[in-house]
Amino acid sequence: MKLVVTGTAGFIGAALARRLLERGDEVVGIDNVNAYYDAALKEARLSHLKNYRCFTEVRASLEDNARIERVFEEHRPQRVVNLAAQAGVRYSLLNPQAYIDANVSGFCNILEACRHHRIEHLVFASSSSVYGANTAMPFSVHDNVDHPVSLYAATKKANELMAHTYSHLFNLPVTGLRFFTVYGPWGRPDMAPFLFTRNILENKPIDVFNFGRHKRDFTYIDDIIDGIVLSIDHAAQPNSDWDSDRPDPGSSKAPYRIYNIGNNQPVELMYFIELLETNLGRTALKNFLPMQPGDVPATYADIDDLSRDTGYQPKTSIETGVARFVEWYKNYYR
């Protein structure tokens, strides 16, 4: 099929585009290659995609409504995966407008394009951050998520609400995926695995927030891509049992679904650091700090719904995933 994938210079977007191209799909990749983090890394990801005959690169921002409309008009995709966003919890405290522009206004433009071009299925990136102040574990898509603790999380919750509205009004099949701490080769430099590895190799201290008591449902990139592809191929369906007296947040009478994609095995941050130390052959200098504003102490994904509906099952252990990441990092940065 032909798909539009946004965020193809990004960590998840580049990996997804490559998987789709390898199985024979056509991919129109949209990315503005901004300077939020190292643009050279983004260009390196894109360079691999350009080797595929069925990849078309479009440099554009989601906020550019006219350009997005032209892309859909010219290429006539069947399905769309929206992964482009302003990422990062802590950065949202410093530059909130970037999140409104990219994550809210930009996503509205994608919804409008999907509506007017009768897209068969829209899959979009949400985040485990929407669980916010929730503490009941594991996090379930059937839980209420009305208490975000960062603007980034609020924009992702807004995406879910906007998507449901379009699904309800225009019968647009929509699937939202809440990603849980994705890591692996070609990862984002602003995330802990990357930051820790760089500082350990440079013999600099690493900042360990919440005094190391964090737990995260670290999910390896290949497992994330498995879940996205399965979701693309299983277009959202209405829930015939949905009850307006007891509304289920994870589904609807409209063709709308929300799923968690995680490893379903939370890992203590200190163990993650220990694995990095083992694979790097060095001991980290640790700077223990309190929990930061907008952060949460733990994440843990209930993936039962995604497993039931698509057959998704993560396969990569944290030990294997960290070893692969470190091997890639050392090779890439020599």
C-alpha cells in the first residue's frame, strides 16, 4: 500500500519507514528536520531510507497546512502514520509554544487531510505520559487519564480527543498508540540511554533523577515497530459493546481505538544503568537528584488489548536491547 509517515527523520519514524519499505510498501515521508537535537543524526537516518526506490522524502512542517494538503493531493495515500511531534517532557517547561504548534495545530492539519482524502486508517503516536498522576499499575487504556503533569502529556491527550472527534464525525478509522520509553539503535540523544552512555564514556557524571528510584517500561525499538505495523494492518473498528452510561476510554462506538505499546516489564533505573556499565566496561559517576517537574516515578504498560486484537508480543529482553544499543553507539560514534 501507499502510506504517508510523518517524522521519518526521527527515531521511531525512520525505523518504521524502513520496515514498511522492506515489505514492499510505498512510503511518503514528511519531516522538517528541525534542530531540537542533532540534525546530522536525523540526516543519517534519512540517508538509509533514500536507498529505497519506493521512498519519497518531503521536507515540511505539520503546521504548514497548505503543504500538507498538497502532499495528500499529489500522492493519494491509503493509510497514514503520524509520528511527527515536538518531543520531550522537560523541554515543554521551557518552550511550550513549540508543543502547541507541532502537536496540536500540526495534528489538526493531519486530521483534516485524512478527512478530506478519505484515508482508510490513521495511526498516531500518543505517549505513556498521558497517565500523568495515575499510580495504579499496570497502566491500562481503560483508565481515566484526565490528570497530565506536563504540557507534553496534555498535548498527547489532546491528540487522542481530537482523533476521537474526527472518528465520530467523519467515520475515520483511527488508532492511537501510547509508547512506553522506546530505546535502541539510532535513538534520541535527549533520552536517558543516550545521555548516560555519552557521559559514561566521557567520564562525566550522569544525572540520576528521583534518586534512582524510577521504574520504566523500557521497550526496544524493534518491538515498537512490530506493534505499529500490526496496528496499521488492523484498522480500528467500532466497539459494539460500548456503553455511554459507562464509557470506556480505550474504545468507542466510532472506529477508534487506543492501545499501549510497552514491554510489559518495568525495569528499575539503577539496573538499566548497571547494564550500560557492564556493556561499556566502565562505572558511571552518579549525581543523584530529586524528581523533576513533569516527571512520573514509574511506568508499566498493560498490553492485553493490543495483544488480543493484533497478536502483539514484545520479544526483546532489556539485557539484549541494551547490548545492541551500546554496540550501535560505539560503532556510530567510533
